Amino acid sequence: MRTLRSFVVVGALVALLTTSVTAFAAGPRVRVIHASPDAPAVDVWVDGAKAFSDASFKAATTYAPLSAGDHKVQVVPAGQTEPAVIDATLTLAADKDYSVVAVGKLANIEPLVLEDNNAAPAAGKAHVRFVHASPDAPAVDIAVTGGPVLFSNVPFKGVGDYTPVDAGTYDLEVRVAGTDTVVLPLPGVKLDAGTVYTAWAMGLAAGEPALTAVLTTDAQHTAAPTTLPTTGGGPNWLMIAAVLLGGSTLLVVASQKQTAAARNEQRQ
């Protein structure tokens, strides 16, 4: 009977987990990055409704969930409905994250649409990518100070691939591509384990606002425990349910109480 009950509980957990995964399947998510050095603060409209308000230069909005398919995205000066400095239709795939980046000076502003990979890094690692969003800066390398190059020869609107690095604090520098000429030092860059980042070069190499680096935290992943407490009678299904099912714990508690009551009746 104990073996039978175990199979019943396992089957119930699998069914509940399958239902949970299906119910909470993620659709596409979109955020907006304001990287146009001379553009004013902006509002972002999606499909005719305001999605983000008063995003200023260097701002990164949170991710907004949308449905898969085509969506109209418009960027207008904050507090206004026109003119739309960006007016674009985006086709979004399910289960993907996107960044829509306003790049270039206001006279030539345009959207740069990036597909983000916010998957969890390996244990003890962070993921970092680099985006060149400075309209008058040459192609650049991103390197460890006095050391190796992490991202090589990235031009304006170019994107360096996601790179796994050990968690820690680094002194980095932006160099003119292929040279040792440092155009922007980046001391004390802290990268946490389980976190996904994008490093952005924004501003102007010759003008104001000056060239600067912006580090955004795109995703944070908390490691799950590697072991679970057990009782002398076998696996602790309550603890497993609490970890895996969240709000369904009460259902498993009730089931466990009923099983314990049945055992007591048999002993009597």
C-alpha cells in the first residue's frame, strides 16, 4: 500500500506541475531603452495605449508582457501624443524577450530591436553582452583593464554576444577597436552570479552628454536548493510540493493529513 500511495502522490504532483507550467507559459516581453543622447524624455505607446511614461536618456523600462504577433510601437515626447519620433511595427515570437532601443541623435533617431536571452547562467557565472549605442563613437573593444579583450570591434548599433564570466568585480575599459587607446575606463564593475546584464555605450564621444557606460540588470536567477529535507518514512512530499507548487501546498497538506489518518485507522 505504501508503494501504491507513493505512485499516486507522484502522479498527482506530475499532473499539477504539468498544469502549472501550461497555465503560466510566458508570452513575449518587451522593454524600451532610451539611448538617444539629445532626445527629450519620452512616452512609449503600444497598440494605441501608453505603456511607459517619461523615460529619460539612459533609462531602461521594465519588461511588459505582450501577446505573440504584430504590435505597433510609438515613441513620443513625454506628455504628448505626437510627433512620433519612432513609429514601428514589431513582430514578436512567443516565449522571447525583446529590447527596443532608441538610438541615434534626434534628427536620425531609429529603433534598434534586440532579442534578449535571459536564460539562467551556470552556477557561479553571470552573462554579459555589450551594445554600442553611441552615434559618433568609432568601433570599440571592451577589455579587462590592461588585459584581454572581451568584445572585439563592435561598431555603432553593433551587439556583442552574451558571454559567461565568473561572478566578481572587474576593472574594464573601452578602447578604440584594435588599439590600446582607452576612451572610457570602467572601474569596479560588479557582476553577480545568476544574473544577466547588458553593458551599453551611450552618449557622445565628442560632445554632450559625454560618452558613458550604462549597465542594466536584465534578469536575476536564484539557485534552487540541491537537496530537500526528508523524514524517516521516505520522501517528504509536503516539502517537495512547497518548493515546486507554491500556492498548491494546501492541497498536498490536506492529502497528507488524509493519508496519515488512514494509517492510524489501520493501526487501530
